[in-house]
Amino acid sequence: MSGGAELVYLSSDGEDSDSLSDNISEVVSREPTIVTDDYEGDSSPSDTDSSIDQPFIVSYGQNVFTLKNQAPGGVLIGLQPKQGVFISGIFQLQVIKGGITYNGIHYNASKNNLSMWHPLTNAIPEIKSSFYAGWNEPVNLTGRYTSTIDPTLVNDFACLLVITPSPIDGIMDIGKFYRDAVFLWKPRPVFNDPIQGRSDTTYALLDARTESHFIKQDIPTNWQPVLDELFMSSKNAVHDTRVMVIGGKNSGKSTFLRLLLEMIRNKRGSDEEYQSNQNEDSLYIDLDPGQPEYSDPDCLSLTEIGHNNTSQFGQHLAQHNYKTLKQYYYGSSSPQDEPELYMKQINGLLNYFEEMSFVGSTFLNLPGWIKGFGMTIVNHVIENFKPTHIICIDSSKLKEELRIPKSFSNSLQDNYTPTIRNIDSVMSHLSDNTLVPSNFNASQIRILKMIMKMHRINGERPNHLAYDFNPLITHAPMQISYNQTGGIENISFSPEFIDLEDCNIRRALEGTIVALSVRKEARDSDANTLPTQRSFPIITEVLNPDDTEYFSLCLVHSIDEKNKVMNIYLPQVNIERVIKESEKITLLNNDTQHDLKYTWMLTRSRSDVPFCELFPNNVKSIFSEYDEIPYISTERRKKYEHVWKVRKNVQRRGHFMK
């Protein structure tokens, strides 16, 4: 069918003609997707076709056609049988003829769009040409494209794709604010690309000429059978399915869970089975504060992946509209900094999850700390999460340390034995010749996520992502009183800063990222009485994580000690929520029948402030009316004046961990 399908134009004034513009945010194809690349039916492309082994090279007018007038920045791509294309950036993909395979899942031609996130921080998956899995192959090439491609060329391609820029506002401006992100979405141009060079595009077509500028996603061969097994187990499970992945740093834990989640949400068997899967929510427990998939930076969270949300394919850099059920601010990228607090927050999330008695699929993402006390944490999570499936990446480094009980029992099922599968690391099967240095290191990725979190704004419509990457210090901050009822009544520091003198507290807060939370305590608690001699309401006692509710990260702009006012920046998307919570707190505290008292609290820990927030590119013009630039000193240090830094990686004899 793919090679000889008759071209059928859909009416330009009919219902189907608006497939591109009106369905720009639609979920993925609802057509049957039960086939794989090894299908050998009569309607599949001939395996003897010489074009199968030909790599895709961008050639405008030959296999790439610019969409004229209808979709600015959009292109139509023609692929030969089993030919693949790599695309970086954020974009919408519509299969209008044939089908594609993406991360092991087949998607048929349809009127719907797939929302793709392919930043160059991660390996780029291949979008591979396939064929239509059905009897009547549609060609969704509406009349609006007649000026784009000659109808006689349509039969020359097994698969036709329409690629259009992402509808996310402001997303491409991050490179203007954070210079390291200039090539976050599109690599450095190496050839004259009329699409890549346009400012209205949010993606780039990649081929052999740009291979040195991106990493191709190449998963180990033993992943796919395990993914298929987990998919069938989740689909056929009578009770809940709990999957956790254990492995070292950069072994592929997050990637494996991402592929599994995409498969469970989008792969289908019969129509009835697919509809059943689509109506089921999933949960994601994110315990990696350094490289979170769904949490805010330096946080741990439990997130509900709702079936009503538009699916996002690829790495979305923790930018999503899913519902966060519970979140703790840990305050550091590494569990090693405060392991006791980390363990308490893990217990809080797992206890909350267990009380839900959730029937469905739950995924748990762990950090890559699997040495020394890190393995103690892993075994603690196994004991309390009670997984049905444990995936061990590169098990040779894990089997001697893991303590997996023979059986578990939870609120939904008794005495079940966990299924354990061993898979290879994403790096294990790659030779030195295939390794391409990553364009971004872990620190840069953390900065990217922090900037995107702080600069997210309210979109034009509900659940619409939008960003404003103008420096925060160019906007007026919010003013919140402290040491007063209704304002910030609690300030908490991490243990190493708990003994700060009053004269140093202001400088320890100004220009830093802190967490804004609500603290709850008994009305008659002795902790309500704060030291009157201190100028700031500092909390010295260690709080139970469940006694606070995290709301947002914020940047402290400045503090007016005379008037007891803090000037802070909140992400615009969180301001309305914080205002509503303030009103709720006032009502609850005025209700004398209520046993608890609620107060706002700031937590200062180790979260790093992106340097560009305090010293943006145009800082001199921003503060041209002032005598000096805040936060930053431009004076050179004297000859014998030094800045002392504490080394965290000192390892001497006897300090080495297992």
C-alpha cells in the first residue's frame, strides 16, 4: 500500500482539512499500531529496495519541501522505506502517509500530531519510515499542500511527514539569556539550511553533515524484550504494577523509564485494549534531585501522568502540565549532602503513595548513587516501595550489594515475588569510535532546568507552556513582610548555616534561590514562640518534612531590614496559586476551631543561582541610572586577597567508599 497508494486529496473546506492547524495540540495517532519493522506482509515495502540502506540527506525540492503560506517554518519530509531522519528541537509531527517507528512503537498516518521534545542535552531518537498497518491507507495530504509538492511525487515516498514549529511561546529565547543554551535546540549550522536559519523555527533537520554535533540514541539490544515484557505485564495486570530501575550514573535509568512510559501510554493492541490503557493514569516517583524528570530543581516528587494530558515525546526537561501530588524541597543536587533529610523525604513520598492504594502503573526513578551509603538508600527504597519489577542496569556492579526480599505484600496484593531483569548500560555496547562528547554537562542541564522553572509564565490558554526569558531583575519584585503575622514567619537554613549571626543573615539570603513553603504546627506548640532578640524569624529545630508543604522556588532580590520587607521573584505561573493559598491560610488561622496554625516559610539550602540571573548580558544598561550594580563586584582583588573554597572531592587514605 505504501508504494502504490492512490493519492486522495481531502476537501480543503471540509472537516478534515484543518488537521494541521486545528489539531496542533492533539494526542498521538489513534490508528492501529500493533506491527513492527519485521512485518513481512504483501503490503510492506520490498526488502530488496536499494533505497533501504540509503541514509537521509536533506535535499530541498527532492525529499524536503517547504510549506508555503499554510504553516510558517514548516516542512514536508518524504522518506523511503525504512529510511530514518533525526530532528532536534521542539516540534509537532504529523504522519500524513504510511507510518513511522519511534522508540520501538509504530504510529500510523492520521490527522493527529505528536509533540516532540529533542534537546541536544540528550541523544536524539530516530524517526524511522515504516508502512501503514491497516487495510485502507489514508493520505492526509489536504488541498492546502498542492502548492508545496507535486502530486506525482507522492507515490515516490513510502512515508510523508509534516514537521511544524512548536506552539510553545518564547522557548527559543533561552539562548539569548543563557549563552550556554544557544545550541540547546538547534546545533551550530554547518551548511546553508533555509529552515534552520529561520528565527520562527524551533527545530533542525539533522543528517550526516551534522553527525559530529549531536548524539544518536542507540539503546542496547536487550532493552526491547524487557520493555515489551513490562508493557504486557502492565496491560494484563489485575492489581498494580510497580517498576523501579537501579543503575549507576549515565547508565540510562531515566531513558529506560521514559521509553516504557511512552510505550504504555501510546502502544496499542485492539481498539478496546488501547482505549482501556488510555483511560488509566500512571504515577511517577522522582527521587533524583540532581536530574529530575518531573520534579522542580533540587526536589523529590510524586506526579500523576494523567490520560487527559497531551503526550510529550522525548526529553521535556521537567517542563510539563501533569499534576504534582506531593513534592519536597531537598535543596541540593546530591543525596550525599544531607542523607538523613533525603531518607525522611523518601519515606514521606512512599508512605503517601502506599496510602493511595493506586491501581495502575507506577515508575520510580533513583539517582545514580550506588556506592557506600547510596546502596543503603537503594535497599531501603526496595523494602518500602515493594516493586513488582526491578530492572538492574549492568547488574555485575549491583548483585553483591542488593538486598531483595523473596516476596512483598501491599494494600492491593499479598505475597508476590518481584520480577528481576538485568539489562546493559547505554554505554556498554558503544565503541570508542561511536562516542560523541555531550554538548552539555550535568551542571549546565541543572542550570537550564532552573532557568526554565523561574521564567515560566502563564500561557494564552490552560495547560499552555510559555516562557519569558527577560532577566528577572528587570521586573518589579513581590514585596512580602517578614516577622509579622500573614507574612514570612519562618526562615530555615541548612545545618551548616544554622548558627549565622543576625548581621550575616541578610547577605546569606539576598541573591539566592530559596523554597517557599507552608508550615503547619499545633496552635499551642512551644515552637510558635520565636526568639524576640533576633531580627529574623530563624527556625533552629529540625522539622519533619510532612510538617511543611512546598509551593515554589523563588529568588530573593533584596531585604529591607528597617521595614521588615523581603523583595522576591516568583515564577509568574505560581503567583496566583500562592495568593490563593495566602487567603486560605488567613481563613484557617482565623478559625479558632482549627487545631493547626499555618505560616509561610522560606528555606535556604544549596540551590545554585544561575549567574545570568544576577549578571545578565545587558546588566550595564539595566542599571545605568544607579551608582553600582547589585550582587556583583567588578573590582579586582588585591595581590594577597584570595577567595577560599572548600573542596568536596578530597579523598585520602581510608576515605574511599566501596
